Amino acid sequence: MPRKKGSTSGRTNGLNGANSSSKGSDVEWKWHNIKLTDEDAEFLASSDATLEYLATCACELADNGVRFKIEPTDGGKSIRATLYGPYLDNDAVLVGVSSYAGTVRDALLACLYKFDHYLGGSFSNVVLEDASNRPSTRFR
């Protein structure tokens, strides 16, 4: 059903999706890059979690203020699942974690695993690096 003229899409404070990185936005993004180990990959490969179960988990996180996004990347060759939210209840800093895979199920499974296993289910557990102290690299 289309929205009525003048109504908003439900986005708040520019914190969802691409709005938060738009020009003029005062929201700072910090990505917590987590490289999965061979043991992690083995564990994930043996998981019997269904897409429906994983979607339910992501929706439960959304009820608790964690945002998520699933989208095709690389011209549809892979899927990226992203979880993100405010750092220590600071809406000016968003922390995100993401995973890539060939299917929605695998991307979401890996992203939820990173969030739960490595971050303890909270972005407040992330230790942010000061980018100004890091040497700039030519290739990333």
C-alpha cells in the first residue's frame, strides 16, 4: 500500500541504511572486521539452522534495537548480511559487522555467529580503534 503524501518511511534520525552515511549526516560508522577461523567455518558448515530460524533471530535482535540489512552485492554474485547499532547507546557512532556468502541463509548465519560469538551479542563490547593513530595503508 503506498504511503500518503507527506508521510515518512519510518526511518528515524537517519540511522538506517544509506541515509546515515549521506552528506551532512553526523553519524560516524565504525566497522568491526571479524575474520572467521577454519574452526568457525567448519562449525557454520555443520549448522542445521534454517533460514526461517535465522530470520526470526534477526527480527528478535531488531526488537532490541539492533538493525539488520541483507542485500545482493557484486552484481548479484554474493549476498551481504549486516548487523549494526549504536555504540554504547551513542547514536552518533554506529558499529557494524557483516558477512558475505552465496546464499541469504549462509550470510545471515555467519553474521549472527560473529555478533553472538565474537561480540557477545552487543555492540557495546566492541573496542574501537582510534583511526588517527593507525598508519594509513595504500591497499586495504
